[in-house]
Amino acid sequence: MSDNKTLSFTDFRARVGDLRGKEYWRSLEELSRSDVFDDFMHQEFPQQAVALDKGVDRRDFMKLMGASVAMAGLAACAPPAETIVPYVNQPESLIPGKPLFFASAMPLGGVATGVLVESHMNRPTKIEGNPSHPTSMGASDALMQAAVLGLYDPDRSQVVRKLGDTATWGDFIAALQPVVTAAKTNGSGLRILTQTITSPTLGAQMQALLAQYPGMKWHQWEPVNADGVREGNRLAFGSYVHTHYDFTKANVVVSLGSDFLGAGPGHLRYARDFMSRRRIRNGAKAMNRLYALEGSMSNTGSVADHRVVVKPSQIEDFARQILAGQSAHPVVATLIKDLQANRGASVVIAGDEQPAAVHAIAQAINTQLGNIGTTVRVTDPIEVAPVNQLASLMELVRDMNAGRVQALIILGGNPVFDAPADLQFRKALEKVPFRAHHSLYYDETSLLSHWHVPDTHWLETWGDARGHDGTVSIIQPLIAPLYNGRSVHEVVGALIGGLDQTAYQTVRKYWFANGATEDTWRRWLHDGIIPNSALPVKGGAATAPPPTANRQPATEGIELELRHDPTIYDGRFANNSWLQELPKPQTKITWDNVLIVGPKTADKIGFDTDDRSELFNLKKTRFAEVAYRGVTMRLPVWVVPGYAEDVATVYFGYGRLAGGSVATEKGKGFNTYPLRFSNALHGGPGAKITIDRGSKPYPVACTQEHQSIDPKDVGERGIIRSATLAGYIANPKFAQDPHHGSDVSGHGSESMYPDWDYSNNHAWAMVIDTSVCTGCNGCVAACQAENNIATVGKEEVVREREMHWLRIDRYYRGEVENPEVFHQPVPCMQCELAPCEPVCPVEATSHSDDGLNDMTYNRCVGTRYCSNNCPYKVRRFNFFHYADYDTPALKPMRNPDVTVRTRGVMEKCTYCVQRINAAKIEAEKENRRVRDGEVVTACQQACPTQAIVFGDMNDPKSEVAQLKAQHHHYALLEELQTRPRTTYLGNVRNPHPDLATPHKADTGHEG
Amino acid sequence: MAQIFHRSANTLSRVTIFGAVFIAGFVLWVIGGIVRSPYFTNQGNALEQVVPFSHQHHVGGLGIDCRYCHTSVETSSFAGIPPTSTCMNCHSQIWTNASMLEPVRASFRTGKPLVWNRVHRLPDYVHFNHSIHVAKGVGCASCHGRIDKMNLVYQASPLTMEWCLDCHRAPEKFIRPREEVFNMGYVAKNQATLGPELVKRYGVKSMTHCSTCHY
């Protein structure tokens, strides 16, 4: 290593001043431009730095060679024999070789998002959003995409257990009899704990149960709950109501700690609606404006026009200032003016994690501005029985401790793991004489229960649930239960006494009693929604301004912010390796949870720049000791820009002790639920954090700098090109290279290689609008599911061997404490003059007639020359046999239209060529050209904001051709003359003119 | 100092060097021959099936159309293997006691499918689509041979990539009018003039880039 000339924090502040307007950066290490970082940057193949663990001597070498030659001979003998098994009676609608799509809905936190599930010969393989469903609008997120892996997961619980031993459903029913008999006389001993329920059928079943066993109590708890929203709305409107928002009508949006674009009920719809006002096309003069107040960096904050970095505990004060209409903070003062100017066309939205008071204030502001009824819609609750879930859980714990609970049946959830630490749920649970747990995995709660009943995945059972606006979807199964699961309707049905009722019968019976006929039922199933079932919008106004909270201002220590994990949620997806390996949107960390702090805080706790830079190159970090409310915990520290000073964020969901091999071994991480207290569910002040310099550094699999393009090698206009709206209006061509002019295709410019002729063919191309990308990862997960992309595990990610074909690069600009953030999805560019093609010695990568850089896996011999020569670093190599060929449960999950790659093979994005070919074949059969919009790539289909547009740029009417004609259209590294087919639209932001301190480049007048 | 090698060593070394080129060439030629041979490609190898179904009898003798059983050949990548119920359409009425058909009846009775041995097998990294070939005028017999003359079906063509490319490079030599696709005995009278005309009429392209089949 070099002699470590690193800069101190103040030095690189000074550096930022110099570079303002000129340079975008991805990490603090890059910003400091230390020699350490430069070394790191210039290792062409850092993967190769890992040598064999021990040397191989000559004799071993001969043995290995001999063996491989012999085996190579054996393997080449003859193709394996195969059989074909036709149906006995073939279903009418099923054509072998063609997928069918079924509408269903994925419930999360009780709220349904409509999906269309692709089914190959009755095996669900891929999930898409349902365009008719108001919560999805055809978009999907990473959690939806990963649900197919969750379905086939062989670690799921497969059998009923009694005290850990195998039992049967019949045994469980028999064991229930004394419980229900007792409940008939003294119902109060029987308790049921569920998660949030919006399902009308399950609601009716629960009501029937309550009627049958008077005194029985129903408790609800989910660690990611909307208690703050519910209680805040009750404060504001007088009773439990549900609110949802219409961002299409909002000119100004203020987020009070809300990540409405990234998580929570309706976030896909909100992202679609919000970004529909930010699509800049030629001649655009207006767009909406987003102010975000937050302590940590969320997806929403990362695309805000103004991001105010505040401690989470200060958000309430700022909310009150907005309500009062005056603030000393310059941005907040402008924000107030902006809101006043857009009465009835603005939204103030508080985060789900915010306390009830903030929600009440937000609704009071919305009422003041006349937004209720226009942009804010108030309806009856979507939950069948809205309660304060924390109070409900606390009541249950109190009663368990007092011995008042004779039997507890837990339907879903994992309270032993995720209940607030101070409630000591585990101890209380052990006092209950009869405990049963119904869940997908044999998890922490199952271990402490007498009985465990495996649940069904939502893809294998019937059900129903409401979307974010109350629209009901019938959940229909795509496959019979794989692992002997029983649906929640069956378990509750068994308690009621209807033993023979299947979930299908229960759901159907409910809806036939509520207006369904055979015709409408079929229509509902086909469409995926029950039409006009959205809850009617009520009038109403938030009444009396909420009382001033009695809080002590936090002066000491660091404020801890507790959030659910962006990929594995509250821990329920911890066994899903797709989600584990998905880089967390803002930190780009995989397989782990860390303590996230800003650089100033890092300095304060003793993790200084020198130390960080040195460890960074080793992809490691230090542990910190966190002392918070009497709990101490060691967590690895990760330093991220854009954090409020004295704020540390911790994600919960990791550190599972049971519930699958991925959750408990490969992706274990650290259990941070012990930091969660019932009176501070989302964190609080008073944490003491000190760096443990003596401990062994901890490796972190962060993809931040992987497959990077060195900014120094980039032309003067850079990788990210951005402007303010005013700058765009002044110079719409801000993104174009002054030297290459508007001709980003590069045609007519000098090149050593002859041009391809595409005039008689399609010319597939993609344009990505960076203005509307939120960095949500939906596209990355969709690509993984569509293209059978393998996961590699934490150690391999550390070696930069992750296989995602599509990555989202995240760049910062400006101040370290509050930088602007830019997201840039980077798939294969499909260059017309591709550097990868001429260097392949075996022509495994070659040019197709319609301009794709084909990748022929069976030809590849793994020289990796192509990857070496790719300036965009979009090629991925199978260093080992990452694809799991052996696990039988995972075989039916794969997309049969895409080859599963083996070891030693290069792979990359080919614009979902399987989808292109399928569309081309259908068009050719009708002797016509493929119509615009007929080919939709997996990433495009998933994208909630429609940032990705794909099509044939030879067709001048196609959307992609029109986007290529936009003034702010540009190509990445266009000066390399690769003529990429994937191009970008420059990023346009809309800061308030009073506040804009434009970067030079933003005004469109580069000096 | 005396010579170590005899003079004849010169000739020997020349022959060896010269010969090595030929030997290497010969070895490659042999390998090339082997991988194209029926031993490797399974060409001409009739497989035993659970029911000795005779295409000769059903197609050649009775004149049943290919699509009666292979229903998805015009719509899907997979031509389709008939479900047991298709067999029983006729065999619930005729040959109802034939012992040869007992597996079919058993399948229909028990609901357990018949298991056929696959004759035409492409590797998993090749994506072949029947429907587009049929739509563009590639006859069944062009690839599958005279099925109507086979008792047990065997693979008539080598199914090597080279063989695929023969047609993909010059489709005009092989394609036939759409109405003759399912005609087993079709013989073109004037392929030299008809071929180019059909290529134009059906919009047939010579597709030879890799992602036509490999992805």
C-alpha cells in the first residue's frame, strides 16, 4: 500500500469547495481522493487479488490435470436421455411453452399490491405489477419480485410440530378441542395475536370467532406498523380514518420524515404519481417541487429538490413552525411561502415512523391549505379493526404476566423476535399454558410454542386484502401448497369449528354473501380487483391544533434512529438471498446491517478519516459500542454522507436465531431489536457510541465502488449531468457534449470499425430518465428474477463478484453533510461499436442484426477479455458455480426461457432478448413489424416511475426514438465512440428560485 | 567429435515435422467426423417407447394430420405431445381390448401420465420455436424426415448447429408454401424459382446472429 496521504475532514471540505459544480462523487473515500482510493480504483480486476489459499505443488497439479482430462472425456460421451410427460387431460387454456398470467395480490403489512404472476406449466416464475390495480399501476418493487424465491424456499416450515416433533394437522385440531371448550365458558383465557388485517373475509371470520367465544380477545402487532399514522389521524379527525394522497395534483410536496417514494403502503402508486409531474420533455416549463425534512438519507430525500437535514426528534418542531406559518430556517421559511402559494395543490406527508403528533400537525397543515379532498383523501380505515398495535401488544403481555391468558394462538408474525425489548415478550409467553404459532418458517416464536403450524405463502392460497385506497383484490393461488401449509383462513376456521372449509370455500362464501355472482367472481379474479371497492372519500377537516408535546429537548449523546431494513423488511425476508444480496438503496451494503452515521458524527465517536480510508480499501470497518437505555451492543459502523450530526441509524430485521439457513448463517447480521423500546419504537436520543479500536475490523460487503467508472477518465461533461429547471429552460441542451454536439449516436464521427447497417432491421434502444429514478432497486430485483441471476454470498460480494446485470450507481454532489444525490441505473449499453466484441477469441460475444451485443454462454471459455475491455463495467463473470443446480425446490422457480449459466462463463444484460424474440416471433407470424411497446424489458416493467423506456429507435414514432430526440438526452462516455444504445436523459431538479445556489453546470452555462 | 546422430536423423526429423502437421490435421478431422456422426448426434436412433406408437400407421396409413395430436405447433415453441385423452378419443371406440394399448387405458383410468422417451433433444442453451418455423414455410418433414414412414420415431436429422445454419443461411433452398407444411410427401418441383419467391412473400430473413437461438 502507498504511504497513505489522506486528507482530514476539514481538508476535504475545502476540496469540495473547489470542486463544487464540477465533480460528482460516490463515496467519502473518493471525495478525499486519497492515494489509497486511487490504488483501489486502478486495480483492473480486484477480484484476482484473492489468490489460492495454499499453493499447489507439481504432483498435485499433475493429479488435478489428469483427473480433469479424464473427466472431460467422460462428460462428452452422449447427451443425457430425457423423457416427455404429457397430461392425461390437458387443461383447456394451457399451451405448453407459453406462459399464462394470473392476477393476484401480495399483502405486506396487511396492504395488498396487485400483481400478475407469470406461470409456466403451473409453476409461478415471475411477478409483475397489475396495471389495473390502483396500488401497483403495473409497477413492482424488490419485495414483490423476490416473492417467487420466498415461495419455493426449501427452508420454509414443512410440517406441523408439537414441541418440536413432527405432528399432524389432525393432532393439532385435537389439541385445540380442550382450548375451545374452555373458551366457551370463560373466553377471556383465549387470545389471538394477528398482524395487521385488511382482509374482509378474515375480518368476518375474526368477528365470528369473537361472537362465538365471548370474552376472547384479539390482539394485533406488527413491528412495522402504522400506529403513528392511525393515532395522528385520530387526533386530527376525531376517529380512526385512513388517508391516502394524490400526488398528480400536487405542485409542492413536503415530506416530514416520510419515505413515501420508497416504502410503506401505496409507495409504488405514489412514486408513479409524483414522478408524473417531473418528466421533462422538450418545451417543459414546470415541474413539482419536493422538500424533504429528514435525519437519514431515504429514497425520497435523495430525489428532493430541497433536503433539510434535521434530527428526527426536531421534525415535530419544524412541523409546528410550518403550521404556524413562520420559521427562522431559510429553507423552511421558503417552503411555507411555497405551500401558501399552492393552496389545494400541495401535500404535507408525515413518515410512518413519525409520532402521532407530527401526523396530526401534518393533517392540520393540509386542512389549513385546503388540501383535504383534493390531494389528501380521507376514508374509513382499511384495516378491519384498527387499533393501536403497541397498546394491544402491551395489554397482551400484561395479561400473560398476570396469568390471565390460558391459550395464545399467534397467527403470523414473530413477536418473540420483534416485540419491543422492554416488554420481555419471551418471558411473558412462557407463562401461557397453551401456545400455538402459525408461520411460514419454524422461527424464534415457533421454538417457544407448543404447537407450530406451517403457513401458506400468498402464492399458494386463497385470500383477499385491500390496497392503499381500499380496493379489494382476491388473492388466488398459483400452485397448490408446496410444503403442507395451512392458510390462516383454515386455522381460524378450525377455531370456529368449520373443519372442512378450505380457504377457497371460505373466501368464496364470504364474497357470494356480499354481492358476488359466478360472473362477477370470475371477472374479479381475472382483473385482480373488485371494481369500485375503493373506500369512499369522506369529507372532514383536521380540527383543533394538537397539544404541544411535553418533551425534554435532547442535549446529550447521539440520537438513534431505528428503521426497518430496506430489503429484508422486519426480518421476515431474512431467508431470501435475492433480497439479502440486493444493495440497500442508500448505503449499497449487502448481507448485513450496520450502524450508519454521518462523517461529523464519525469523527466525534473517534472513527477518523485516516482510519476509515485505510480500512475502506480492505472493505472493512470498525465496531462501535452502542450504549442506549441500558443496552450495550457492538455494531459495525458505516459512514455515509447526508446525515444529520449526532444521528445514527440502525436497521432492524437481522440477527435471526431461527427461520432458515440464509437468515441464520450467511446473512445473519446483528439483532438490533434489543434497541427497540415500547416508548421509543423508532429510536430516541441518549445513545453513547464509541469506536472499539482494539477489535478486529469487520468485513462489509458494500457494492458502492464496484464496477466503477473512474471520474478522471470521463469527458468534461461527466457521467451525471444535471440542471435546475431554470437552467434547463435557459439551455435545454445542458447535457450535451459541446464537442460532440447533439449527435450522441456518434454516427458520422470517426471510427476504425465499419458501421453496421440497421436500416432494414429493428434497432433496440433504451433511454433512462435520471430525473425520475428514485434508486428503489425494483429493476435490479426484476432483472434477477427474469434472467435467473444467481446470488453469490457475502464473501464473494466482498470480492466484487456480485452477478446483478443491472446496477444502480449513486452519485453525490456538494456538501458532505447534505449532498445532492443522483441515481443512475446502468445496464449493458449494447454499444454499436462495442469494445467487448472484437476481443473475444471465440466469438462468444457478437453483434446481432438489430444491434444487441449477444452473449452466447455455451461458447464462452472465460477469458474475461470482454469484461476487461468494457468501459461501462457491465459484464459479470461466474467465478464459481453460483447457480444452484442441485436444490430440487429451486428448479421450478427458474425462467425456462433463459439459460442457467455455469461456472467460467461471462454473462450480461441483453435487453431481455428472450422477450424480444418472443415478441418478434408473434409479429413475424402475422407478417408485421413489432409494435412500439410490445417488447417490455423486465426492468422497464418493474419501474414504478417509468424511468426506463425501451423500444425500436428505427421507428421514429416510438417512445424511445422521441426520448432520443430530447434536448437533454446524452450518452455515457460518448467520447469513446462506442455509440451506446442505452442512453440517458439529464437530471433536472426544481429548487425554489429564492434558495437556488446553482452549481455552475446547472445553469447550463459551463465556463 | 563424433556425430551423435546418424545422417538419417535429418530425414527422420523432416518427416516427423512434416508429418506432425498431417497427424494433427488427421486427428482434428477424425474428431470432426465423430461429433457429426450418428454415434454422437443420435441420428437415426429409434427409441423404444412405453406404447409402440406407429406414425407410419396413424399418419401414413390413416392420414391423420400432424396437428391432431401436436396441437400447439402453430402457436407455441413446443409442438406438444398429446395428452392421454387424445388417444382415447379414438381408442375408447376401436381396439378397446388391444393389449398393446393397455398403458394408454391405464393412464386414462388412473390419471397417471404416459412417459415418452424424448427423441428430438436440443441442449438447454438452444431455444427453438416450432410456431415461427411452421409460419414461415418450413415443412415438418424438412427436419423430422418422413415421419409417415417411421414405425418408431427416430431422429432423421443430425440437429447440429451446422445443420440448423444450412437453412438459416439459405432459407430459399428449403422453404415450401405454407399449405404444404404438413404434407409429408411434398417435393418441390421448382425450388430454385419458388424458394426466393416464398422468401419474399413470407418475409423470411436469414437469421444467423447468436441470440436468434442462444440466450
